[in-house]
Amino acid sequence: MEAPVPAVPEKSPVALEIGAALLLIIDLFLSFALGSAKHLEGVELGTYALGPFIFLLIVLGVARMIGKAKTRRSRAVIAFSFLALVLIADLSGLSRLSERQQSSVPESSAVRAA
């Protein structure tokens, strides 16, 4: 009779969860900064800033429905990956916004500064 094979213990998802929480905070801050730079106010600014969190809940819900987020670790991996993509998108948006603001500086001001 063969001995049963011991189950491989799942790696702890704590580091991924902490990383996802930090990314969420950074994403919320950057989304708020982008919304403020786009001159959004009130409810529009609030929903724009909370967008990454709300969309994360939707992504995790869909992943759970199709069976890709069964374990705590898989949910943490999905959350971390999604929030990393949102961070890249937010940084890209800030870069484009600062580029537009620099290009809209009048030439007479740029000549005086030089």
C-alpha cells in the first residue's frame, strides 16, 4: 500500500496582500491627483478617485465567478496585478498631462526664462 502524498502547503499571501493594499492607496491618491488636474469637482472627483477600487471589486467578483480566484493567494495575485496595471496607467496619464501643460506655456514666457 502506498503512503498518501502530503499536500503541498500554500505559500502565504501576506506579502501580496500588503503590496496590493499599498498599491491601492497609491492608485487612489494618483487618481485623485489626475481628477483634480482635470478640474473635476465634488461627486465627479470622488467617483474618479474611487474608480480603481470599484473596478478591482468587479474584477475580483468576475474572477471568482469563473473560478480563477478560489484561494486567498490567487485573489491577492489578481488584485496585485490589476493594481500594478492601474498604477502604470495613472503614471502614464500624469505624464501626458504634464506634457500638455508644458507645451501650453506661452513662448514669450519660455523665452524670458532662458
